[in-house]
Amino acid sequence: MTQSVIELAVTDQDRRVAWLATAAVALSLVDAAIPSPLPGVKPGLANIVTLVVLTRYGWGTAVWVSGLRVLAGSLLLGFFLAPGFFLSLTGTTLSLLTLGLARHLPARWFGPVSLSILAAFAHIGGQLLLARAWLIPHDGVFLLTPVFAGAALVFGTINGLIAAKLLAEPEPAETTHV
């Protein structure tokens, strides 16, 4: 009886997604290490990678990178399939859907900073809606909206400025692996 080996072809796109997802996961780990005065108020540093990926490689690649970040980040931080995982997944999904729609807006008015702010508001909006529907079945959860919206505005602006700075740099040359 012969044993067969299945070989998967790895493309440059696969390598790019892996490296970018690794960067996003690393930033998620940094994010998790930053103390927060209120649960859920985090800078969202991995969103910088998402914005750069969206601009340079398109929405589909941004979805892959973000999805891998949520999955790997939750596994590394020990909250896979816990409420934090679903909150992250919901926020990321709404953020990506918002970015998918917003990328069709005029680029001269909607650059990295405004896209980052829109994504941050969508992210926290999704998390608040899921928290209300599942974890805290009381409208009182929405009393936190101004705090979370303020954080989304501040961190969305900062992350957008960082993404704009990175996008102003030339794209790194692709390296070929054998």
C-alpha cells in the first residue's frame, strides 16, 4: 500500500496574508497588554494593518487578514469561543462591512483617517449591539455609548493617522521564497 502526500501550492498572496496577519496578531497582543480603565476600551492597533491592507491589497485580503487575526489572537489570548471572541468577531465583521461600503466613497474625502473612524464606530457599535442582545439584556448598556464613541473617535483618528503615514511610504518589495 502506497502512502500519498498532498502538496499544497503556496502562493505569494498566501505568504503576504500570513505575514500581514502575523503583524495584526502581534499588535492585538500589544493591545491586550495595555491597561484599560474600562473593559472594551482599547486602541485597536491591529486596525492599522487592516487599513493598510485594504488600501494596498483590497477588501478580500483585508477580510482574510482580519479573520486570521481574530482567530489566532483569541487562541493566543485564551478566549476562543468565549464572549470576548464573539465580541471581537462581531466588531470586526461590522467594521469590515463598513470599510467594504466606504471604499466606494470619494477617495479625496474618505482617506485612511476617515475610514479608520468609520471602522472604529462600526466596531464598537457591533460590540454594543451584541452585548445588549446576548450578555447584558438591558438597555442600560447603551449608557456607555458616549464613552465608547469618544474612544472610537480618538483611537480611530490616531490609527488612521498612523495608517496614512505607513501608506505614504513605498510598498515593501515582495520577497520570493523557495
